[in-house]
Amino acid sequence: MSKGTIGVTSDNIFPVIKKFLYSDHEIFLRELISNAVDATQKLKTLSSVGEVKGDLGDTRVRVILDKNKKTLTVQDHGIGMTAEEVDKYINQIAFSGAEEFVNKYKDKTEAIIGHFGLGFYSAFMVSDKVEIFSLSYKEDATAVHWTCSGETTYEMEDTIKSERGTDIVLHINDEFQQYLEDATIEGLLNKYCKFLPIEIVFGKKKEWKDGKQVETEEDNVINDINPAWTRKPADLKDEDYKAFYRQLYPMQMDEPLFWIHLNVDYPFHLTGILYFPKIRTNLDVQKNKIQLYCNQVYVTDEVENIVPQYLTLLHGVIDSPDIPLNVSRSYLQSDNNVKKISSHITKKVADKLAELYKNDKADFEKKWDDIRLFIQYGMLTDEKFYERAISFALFKNIDGAYFNLEEYKDKIKDQQTDKDGNLVVLYTQDPDANFTHIERAKQKGYDVLLMDGELDVHAMSQLEQKNEKLRFTRIDSDILENLIRKEDSKKDEYTDEQKEGLRKAFEAVLPQDKKLNYYISFEAAAEDALPVFLTQNEFMRRMKEMSQHQQGMSFYGQMPDQYNLVVNTAHPLIQELFGKMTSEEVEEVVEKEADKAAENTENKDEKVKETVKKTVYSLSGEDERLHQLTDIALLASGQLKGESLQ
């Protein structure tokens, strides 16, 4: 038996060892199994070049629990180690055997996972003692037994081992007894080792018999060694892609709309499959669905550093050995390769969408409502994606017809260009609520878009910024004559005092609500237009809607909703009310009130205000038409609710 001190030199030491090497304790199992897979891959490589003779036999990696002994064993039948190799690769921290092997057999080797040479020491995060039993593939090799209790000292001696390979035996610390539970280990294997290229066995398969689960004689292989993304696209059918999607996301009910198979060899290595799920609402709930792998070893599902943020709405797998990881393979490190890979993925996604649009526009239109959120998110956050996507980003009008931007501009340019040359796009977010406004627009030959998506408000603002003479306006944001002004406004014949009087009359019958502000204005619309209707300022409404998704705009979200009650001075009913304002009866009231006010104050403005106020209140209390017109306007805009509906 030999004893010694684990070598730590200034040339190869990493910042953290043993219990503080990794941020997540559960990573230890991934690291040990990755090492076991490496050892097996090395054996296969040596066999392929003739350095290992004969049949390789069982090459499965086995994970074995012994609850009585409180041990967890990772067993492989790979290349094994001699005492000299244990001293070199285990006793000298951070000397990576995988890296040395790859350099020697770089033209022949298969996927070798290890890189830093530190993975083995993650075992000490959960163990009081770790043992290694290893027998090298080399002829006349002697098996070695290595033991360490988490200190810098170790013991190593010759032993007897009948089979080639390495057993790593972890004596689990009392603090981490959960790693002696079958369910815990199986969960970690499914998370980290589901697609490793060597079969991983954990116990035996179970089946139902006599009302209970019993073990069979068949090994329980937990991984798929040939997942879809590692195969050639020509060898896969649509059903294979869908089956793999269900394998990745067994709880996902909807099938993917379509997918992209990534397969790049130069200037970097990248494989994977990205799926387009149905994306309706709620941006955050869909994130963290892309899984990152390194040579089929699971790394993370937080891939914001390698793909643009909007691509995190997609599902699927990305696998690349060229993505730089930190020492624990737990998170990404940024470099030029990451930027190149990100740009490539963005281009592939945009090219796929453009291809679908070009080859079958009708089918693309059917999918539009499900992918609109993703495309708009990409256009808003990635300028290059915007430039590619503007040709296939669609708009749908209230009749269900689809257009890209140029098609729609061409459709409406004759009718919806105002006197200043602005192309005005009318839209609604709720056709039922805006029914009256829409009908009047149709009568004038105007087209109306349906813009009810979560990011439509942001998308419209972006398009307005990029198209100088393009303006989006909701159908109820003003009277139609003002939305698309063809000529200068008509002037009415009523005095400011008459308007002030009628304004006060309507104010007297409007609902009192702290969350709502109503402003009353007078417009000479048309005789066939409604006498009174509500509009909502486009700018303020947009700011409030955008504040729901954009930080720094909460001020707008806290403001009360603001509506404009438009009184159509061209309508006969309104003209009749103005006539009543100047009737002899009202004039007598005004004159009497004015005389009284003159006796009590020398301020003429105050006298007029008081006179008008009392006159109007008298008018509003007597004329039911004011109540009815106001209620109709509120009802048409969905503002008449609760008790008011009675």
C-alpha cells in the first residue's frame, strides 16, 4: 500500500476544489457518469484503431445503490486505469485525461466529454469517503484500489478486480441521504443523462403484476443513445420529429407547428432541433424550453447567452462542443463562437420562416396566429431579424384576409391616404366593442385591421418609426372624419358660451368614477353619424398598454383611463339641444341669474360661470335626451356597466 498527498501545483490549480467546486450538489452524478462515458468512448476509439483486440463485451455504464452500506456506485467497463494513471489523473488535480487523449487521437476519437479534469472531485460534495477500483485494458495490468476521505491525503494499493473498467464508490454523507433514494437518482439520470451516447443502466425494469410493480430481469436503460438531433435529417420523417418532441416534453399537449434541424460542421460544430410551439400569450411562461447539451451531456436550459432572447420562446435542443462553459459546465462563458452560433441560429430561423411563407402562403397564414407573438418579439428585439421578417410578418383584417406590409399598403393607399399624404391604418382590438365605428368605416370604403395580439401595440409603434408616412390609429380614437382627414375641419355656428352650457349639461349626467376621466368636445362630423360617441386618445391608450410589458413606463399604467365624449354638432338632435339653450325660457333664466350674480359679485367671469352652471343644470335635469344620448355612447363603448345598465 502506498500513501501520498494529492498534488496541487500553481500551473494547473483551479479556483475551487472538492465541496465548493460546483454550485449545485446534484451535478456530481452527471460528472461521474460523464467520466464513465469518456472511458468507454476511449475504449471504442482504441478498438477502432486496433490497439484493443477482441470483443469489447458489455460497455454499459451502471449506477448501483446500496442503501444498507449507504453507497452509490458508478461502474463502467471502459479503458480503466493503472496505478500510474490514477496517480497522474486523480492525484494531480486538473490534469485532464480526456484532453490529453483527444490531442493524441484527435483524428479518430468519438465524443469525449471531459475537459477540465475536475469532475471526479465533485463526488466529495456529497460523500464522506470515495473509493476507486480500476483495472486497465492493458495486458498484464494490475487492478488498483484508491481511497480518499475528502482530505488532501489518499491511500492506494493493488487489488483484485475481475473485469476491465472502473468503479467509483461514494460513501454518502448523512446530510445527503436523498441520494440513496431510487426516485432521486432516477430523476437526476433523466435530467442529465437522458441522451448520453453510451447506455446507462439503473436497476431493472418494472412491470405491474398482481396489483403491484415487480422487477423483471431486464436492465432499466434510462437513455436514448441516438436522439433525433444526432441523426441525419434525410433519415428522419415528420413522425420521428414529433416523437422526439414528445420525448423532450411529455407534458406538452400540443404538437409543434414545424421545426428546424441544425447541422453545422464549420466554422463551428453545432447540431440540434428547434421546434415552433403554439405561442398565444404570456411571454415568460414559454421560456427555458431550449436545452443545451455538450456532446449529448445536458448542461442547462437557460440559453439566453447563446440565442437571442426571443428565440427562448422556441423549444428543442442545441448541442455544441464549441460553446465555452465554465469549469463545472454549469453555465456559459461568452466568446466569439457564441456570437457566431447565435447569428447562425437567427439566420436559420428566419430562412425557415421565409421558406414556409414562400412555398405555401396559405398554410403559413393558418399558422400565423400561433407564431405571431414569436415573430413580433424577434422583430422588436433584433434588428437583423426585423430586416428578414418584414417580408413575411402578416396583418389580418376583420374579414380574415392576410397581408404583408407592402401588400396592405397597396390595398388601402387610394382610400386611406389623408390630405397630408399620411397612409392611415385603421385597426380594432375588439370588433364587437367597436362595431358602430367599424360599420361607419366600411360605409366609407375603409378597411380595418384586427390588432388584438399581446405585442401588437409595440409592433405598430416600431412600424411607424420605420415608415415616415405610415400611421396606425384605433377606429375609436376619434371621429372618422378626423382619423383620415380629407379636408380642413368644418366650423359650426355655435358660440363658446353655448358649447360651455351643453358641456356642463353632459358633465352632469356622466358617471362619476375616479378610474375614468371624461372630456367633452364638439365636432361637426356628419348628419348620419352618431349624435354622441366616445373616443379614446391613441397616444395615451398606447402608453398605458405598453406599460404592461415595458419597465420604466409604470407611470402611464397608474393613470386613469381617459375618454373623449364627442358631441356631433352636425346632428339634428344636437342642434335641437343647442336651440333649447337659446330658447326664451332659458334666456329668461339666464337673465335672472345674471342679475342676481351681478348684485353679489363684481367679477364678470364668475358671474357668467354661475349663470351658465345653474341654467345648464336646469336644462339637464329636465331633458331626458341628455341621459339617453350619454347612455347610448357609453353602451356602444362598453362603459355602461353594473347598476347603470338598469
